[in-house]
Amino acid sequence: MSQHLLEIIIICLLVYIGYLGKFYLPSYFKRKAENLAQSQDIEQLTRLVKEVEFKFEERTQNLKAKLDLTNQLQLGLHNEERTSLISLHNKILEYYNFLADVTFGGIDFKDYIAINNRMAQRSMLHDSLFILKNNCMLFIENENEIEDVVMKIGIDFLNFTKIFINYCGELNKHGLTYKSDLSVSEIDIYYNTLEELNSAYAKNVSELITNVSPKINLATKSIKLYLNNRIK
């Protein structure tokens, strides 16, 4: 009897184990496999997302750096352009005031060294104005009003240079006639001749002012307008 009961129990256990093996375990292992695969997929997906985020952030930073550099270059270029135009304007005024000064800075017209120094100063002003004008033309557009009026002013200055040089030559030549032992009448002749030279030069300076002053005013307005438009 006991032997028969034991056999029945063993058979039941085998049936149960068979059931587990056929129905439950395959389903269990399948779910385990799916969970494992899903976990691996999530890990892979997370890694891909992080890689994409890293690359996006890297490219964003690179783009931002390039934009910042471009903005800095443009700002630097605008600042240089502004500085060049203002320097050009100041140099035009400096050269104009130099040529319009009939007193030659209050020098002694008998001092040929001072007169020669005056001629050298004019030459330096002319050269510096020419360089500044060429530098500014690198920035402004072709056929711009600034370029046109500055060129006209330069031509007026160049034409007046001939008068200036001739005047300095006449002053030096006349200065050689002055001696410390001149008589009163000879001194009168000397200063009368000097006054004639100065009067003729003053007349030429007056014509220069009449011709150039309106052009300088136009240059001032053109440069101011150009810079204001560049800010917008």
C-alpha cells in the first residue's frame, strides 16, 4: 500500500514538473529574455542619446565660438573703419588750418631755417593725408561721396602747394637781402617788399578758404552720415 502511494506521488510530481517544463518555464525564460533584451536596448538607446547630446553641444559651442569670432572681427573692422575716417577728417582740418595760416605760426620771415621747416611740415602733412585717404578707401564703397569730396579737397591742396612753395622761396630770397647795416630807407624798402609778398599770399589763402571751406563742410557731413548709417 505504501509502495503504491509512493508511486502515485512520484507520478504526480513528474506530471507537475512536466507541466512546469512545458508551460511555465518557457514563458518565464521568454519574459526574462525579453526583459534582458529590453534592458540592453534601453542602455544602448541611452548611450546613443548621450552621444547625440554631446555632439550637438559640441557643435553648438563651436558654432557659438565662430559667431563670437565673426562678431568680434566685424566689430573690430567697424572700429577701425570709424577710427580711420575720423583720423582722415582731422588730418584734412589740420592741413587746411596749416595752409590757411598766413602768419606761418608767427615765425620770423627773415629766418630761412624756420621757413624751410615750415615747408617740411607741409610735406609731412601732405604725405600723411595721402596715406590716410588711401586707408579709408579700403573701407568705404566705390564712388562714395566721401571719396569724391576728399579727392577734390586734395586737388585744391595740391594746387595751392605750388603757391605755398613759391611764397616760401620768395621769402627766403628776400630774407637774404636783409642786413644789419641797412639804412632806414633800405629797411623801409625791405619791409614794403615783404608786405607785398604777404599781401599777395594772403589773397591766395583767401581764395583757398573760399574754395575749400564748403568742401570740408561737405566732407564732415558725409563722414558723419556714413558712420551713422554703419551703426544702424
